Amino acid sequence: MTHLGSTPRELELLALANRQHGVVHGDQLRRRGLDATAIYRRTCVGRLTRLHDGVFAWGHSALTDEGRWLSALWACGPESALSHWSCAACLHVGKEPNTEVHISTTRSITSRPGIVVHRVKRLDPIDVRRRGLLRHTAVPRTLIDLADVGSFAELRAATDTLRTFSPVALAAAQRRAPGRPGRGNVTRLLEADQAHTKSELERRYLRLLRRHGLPRPSGLNVWVGGHKADCVYEDQRLVVELDGRAYHLRRTQIDADHRRDEDYQLAGHLILRLLWDDFHAANEAATVVRVRRMLDRRAR
């Protein structure tokens, strides 16, 4: 066969590849009458490009992200699911740091060029979704996976891109995947996304001040600029607001917060806002620096 031409079979395979992000499976080729020799001859002339064992690109290898993801899924078997950073990119809640595709599977397979395999003991059906031809982890399970391979800041950033976020669903997903190395980051995220009372935050703030030898505010819940401010340093003309609302709910209040802050500034006060996560051990040193700088600035 020196020229493949545009035979009905070739056109059928082209149409199939177009429906599958440019990739075809070896089983699909064989079901359409191509034996090993016919497949090999097509790779020699560039009609097929081998991507992984038994997985080919049709016509070229300049694949879309969906083509890369689908070919990796096919290479890892029917029980695999797109996961970690690759799933985050698929769900538009993160970006793949490189071209390697992350796959989770219960099968005894290993990573190979272009594919990072995460072997898991169990992948509950509730933690798996389908998007067209792509089988991928659900959002809560994806966050559990990201907590294993990324920093808390990266996990927080991915969560912030979600249109809706359910701490209940995330906690349930964590229970279905116990003993994960990122469980501390997940717990911290869940804690930060709970609604906390002003009294809880005030106690945490006052304890932080005592631990680091910082001055107590001159008043708590004092009226400033038409609002009841959480903590007021009258000599330094500084207001410290302690925001105990759940973070994903707090985002809907940003405009109101800005207007409140403007009123504080018009009344001659600086404003410092602290969230629950600012009191976490990982952030405490940075929070102390912020408080001290604000106090020192007014003192000057």
C-alpha cells in the first residue's frame, strides 16, 4: 500500500478520531478491519502516530488537552480517572504545571512517559464523574488529591475558583480517602470555611497579642464611622476587623466590606482585616508582623 487515499474506511476512521479529540484506540482500529500490519504501515506513512501502547493520534500528534487526557485514560484502562492537576485543569479550577497527565487508578500499573499514575486503594463511584469521553474525579475528590501534591495556598486558590463550594461534600470525600498525606491542608481548609463567632475570633486575637507582647486594643465593639468595630486602638487610630464568616460566603460581602472600610478611613482610622486562617500556626508569624507594622505606623 503506497497510497492510503480516502477510502470509505479511512474516512470512517477520520470521522471517529474527530469525535474523540483526534485519538483512536487500537481495539477500534481492529474492529474496523485493521490488523497489526495495517496499523504499522499507517504509522510508517504518518497516518497514525503512536501515543501510548494501543493508543494513536490520527493524522498528527498536535493534540488538544482533551486529546492528551483521553489518550492517557485509555492507556491506563477503563477503571482509571483523570485526577490531581490534570483534573483541576479539566474542571477549570487549576492549571497543569507541565504536560504530564495525572491519572488515578486501582490497577497495578506504573507511571510512564507523559503519564503520572497515582495508585489508590479505592475510587468510590461517588468520587468519579464523566465529561463527554473523559472519566475524571469529582470536585471534592480533586481537592483531596491537590492537597497531597500542592501547598495550602494552591489548594485555597483552586477552591476560590469554584462557583459553589460544599465543605460538607469535601469532608465526606476526605472520610472516603483516609490517611492521605494532605489531610492537614484539607482540615485547615475546612476550618477556614466554617463560620466562627466574633467571640471565638476575639479570644484568638487576644491570645495572639499576649503571646507576642503586643498591646491590647483600647476597646472592643466600639462605634467608629457609623459601624461597630471589632477592635479599636484609639491612640493609634487603628481598627482591626475580625471576620468570622465562612470564607466562601465572605467573598459575597466584599463590596459591603469595602464601603465599611471607606467609612473607617473617613473617620481617620487605618483598617486591618484578619480572617480565621490568619491565626493558623502557619500564618501566625506573618499576622504578627502585619499587626505590629500597623501599630508602629500609627505610633510614628
